[in-house]
Amino acid sequence: MGDVFSQLSVSLDGYVAAPGQSVQDPLGRGGLRLHEWAFATESWRTQHGLADGERNVDAEVIEEMTAGVGAYVMGRRMFGGGEGPWDLTWTGWWGEDPPFHAPVFVLTHHAREPLSMAGGTEFHFVTDGPAAALARARAAAGDRDVCVAGGGSTARQCLAAGLLDSLWLHVVPIVLGGGTPLFDGPLDAALAPEKVVAAPGVTHIRYRVRH
Amino acid sequence: MGDVFSQLSVSLDGYVAAPGQSVQDPLGRGGLRLHEWAFATESWRTQHGLADGERNVDAEVIEEMTAGVGAYVMGRRMFGGGEGPWDLTWTGWWGEDPPFHAPVFVLTHHAREPLSMAGGTEFHFVTDGPAAALARARAAAGDRDVCVAGGGSTARQCLAAGLLDSLWLHVVPIVLGGGTPLFDGPLDAALAPEKVVAAPGVTHIRYRVRH
């Protein structure tokens, strides 16, 4: 059985999103800076029309994280479409061919029929909580990994509930001064660094979660 | 001219000391856990009667940080002896032979004559602020480095005032949930990781400070 893991970009002061978050601006004011390392990688590759050509260290980390993933879990805020009952025209932020290419279990309080997208992405909507979503994702993933894709509060909730086997933190050397903290209470688990990748603008650390 | 640097152990939620700090307990309740990686190293070496024998990765980082230091700056709280005018019987937490072996410039609001200790440590008491203390430390260090030894608020003050050239953060995978944050406002500088050392219990990252 694969790992259940999550991966988060975190500021030096421990925030995964900046102040001023809203449904329209889920990362808050300036929060995009947390993800520039990843966006740069993607945009660079797309811009050059490369699938698996030259890579920088950050791209290798993304590749390593995602290569073994057989299913995803994500929160409603990350999927988007506002709060409350669904506007059925909303099919996520990612267009017709989302970058997941696997089943994605979306946590929500509002039931909805599954959505099949191009490229193998299938969104399933789960109304009975993170543990149930992870059980369905594990079943779908088989021997492969399950990635809790985010947002921050979903990843935190899974970590606090003892549902993660490992956690990648991308430590970004910026100070946000507020926003969504990675942790909002004591951690009932030990994190042991098991892999560290030094990139020019960010330090990637994979922790093993021991309960 | 050497670097002016500081080095701090920081929790995953961005704290350099735990809640419940006092003059008697400057690291707060549970804050000692931030420094166990360093204490383990020291105690292990002392216990085995080794000066520079076998070393682990953490000990190598300590060696690398301190080998080039020609003078230190520290805050009153780190030096100890309470607040207010000096009790002249207080000569620091470290006994007769403190581990600095160099001039140490202690920031204080209360003047005091210098103290010469065994092993080359000399404590000088500076009442005109961090920039003045750093100027005196630079002069004393010559071509060697100046280390802002702490505590957290002194290091933060020097970083915020643009007085540091580099900063070692020892990222400890614990969550303190409060205490003294490493940063208490926006950072008027860019931090670029320039060296990363992966140890079993802590990740050491040296940042270059760009103003």
C-alpha cells in the first residue's frame, strides 16, 4: 500500500496562506508568493513545449511527489465554486483537462454527481468527512500513493486526525505576518525529516509522520 | 571582513521560544525541545571526553558556524541576571569558563564594567543599542565573523534593522503553538537559501540576507 501524504508550501513564519483570504482569493494577499517556485517550473515547461525535458530541482521534486499518486483528496475551497449548494456549471479551476489524471475526492457538505473530465481526472464529491474520503481514495489508488492536495486547512485536518503517513513541506523564505497557520494547535504526532532537497529559492523537506 | 550572522532554532510554526517565558525560564515551557539537537551534541561529546573526535552532522554545523567567529553580540535576557540594575555577582549562565572564548558584547540598559572570564571570554556591556554593539564587535573581530548569539528578540531586532549578512535557521519539526515568533512584522529583506544540511532531527538552512 502506498503512502497517504500531503505537501504544502509554508512561509518562515508558518503560514500556508496569506491574510485577506476569500472565496475569490483563496491564497490571500501576497499568498501566491508561496507557490511561485512551482508555478515557475510549470510555466517554464509549458512555455518551452517540454513534457519531460530539462528539469530544475523544483521540477524534480514535483515529479517525485506526483509520479506515484493514484488518487487525490482535496477540500471544497481548493476545488472552488463558492460555498453552499453547487452551481453545476462549476467544474473546478483547471479547465477541461485538469492536471490530476486520476480520481479526485472532493470534501463537501453538498452532494453532487461525479464529474468525468478529459485526461482521466474524475471528481467525486464526498459528504462524510476526511476519513471516508481517504478510505475511498485508498481503494481507488490500490498500491499507489494518495495525495491530500489541499488546501491548507484540509491538509492540517488530515494531519491532526492522524491520517497522513508523510508530509512534504516546501519552506519558502518569506514572511507573511498572518493568514492560515499550518498548525493551529499542538501536534499529536512526531515528524522526522527523511529527505531534504535544496533548491535555489525554496527548501523541500519530507517528514515521516509517527503516531 | 567577515559576516555578521545569527543562528536560531525555530519550530515549524515559526517560534524561537515557547509560551510561558520568564526571566527564570527564558525559553518558555517546552522551549528546550528547540535546542535538544545542539545539547545532545555537546553532552555526547563531553560525556565521551572528546574535544574534536567523532562528530555527527549537527556537531559539524555547530563547528562550521563557530569556527570563524571573532566576537559575539547577545541580549540581556540571554546573558541573564534578571532585569534592571546589575547584581554584580551574576557572571552569566556558563560558569567560570564560558564557551565563547572571544569578546561578547551584551546589550543592556544598565552600564557595567567588563568581565574577564577563563578561556578568553570577555563580556562587555553596551548601552547604546544593537548597531553600536555590532560596530564594537566588528572592530574586535577584525577579519573574522560576528555572531549575534541571541536570544530570539535580539536576533530579530538585528535582522529587522538590516544588520545581518546571513542567518542560519535550524528548523525543528515541533509545533509550539505560541511563544516568541521569529518574525513579528514584514521582513524588509530577501532571504536566499545558500546552504542546507539535513540532519536526522533537524534541517539546517543558511540564508543570505539581501537588502
